Amino acid sequence: MAVIIKRVSGKKNIRQFIRFNYELYKNNPYSVPDLYSDMLRTFDKEKNAAFEFCEAEYFLAYKAGKLVGRIAGIINHRANKIWNKKEVRFGWIDFVDDMEVSSLLLKTVEEWGRSKGMEYIQGPLGFTDFDAEGMLIEGFD
């Protein structure tokens, strides 16, 4: 089955984006999810002050019609100017255990960043260094 990546648009899709990791990690005792209301504010251009100097796109991955992954692509123009970089960040990356899904999610953000003139990719990072960062991986329990 092919993996299909869809750009998130609209409130319904952003809710899917936020809820995905709750479902993915619901049986993992080491996962401590962010508050849903905090995540709604984080991804709301009207409520997150970082959007004054950041732009972002969010992507969902589907396989056989089932949601199997998510990723955010972020360009922090202020940080890029300060550090003289052309860097796209990836964040909020979660996926089922499937190399095709993870590879395509990262490639999608890489291509989006290139289309915006970026030359490097780094993550997982948020909009700024004040956002939660990191990934849950096997072997650290």
C-alpha cells in the first residue's frame, strides 16, 4: 500500500493532527501528551505569537485509508536571520512503526523547505526554543 501525504487545512484537520499522537501512544505508560487546549493554541495563527516571525505547514500521512503519521514543517525567519541560516525545522513528528511512513514525512518537510529557499533541515524542534522538543523512542524506559 502506498503512503499518501496530505497537507493539513482547516480546523477539522488540525484537530486530527493534534489527536494523532494521543491515539498512537494511548497504551504507552511513558508518554505524557500535551494538553489538547495548549496544542490548539500552539497551532492557531491568531493565538501563537511565534507566527509573527514563523511560517508553518502541517502534514498527515495515510496508508490504506488509515492515519499513520504526522509532521510539522516550520521556518523561523527570526532565528534564520540571527544565525545566518536557511533552515527548516521539523517537529511534532509521530508515526507508526513503518520506514516508508517516516521517510516520506521527513521528505515532505524537506521538499517544502526547499520550495521556500531553505538549505538545511533540523529537528525535532518547535516554533521557538521554548516549545517542547523531542521524540519518544524505544529503549529509554
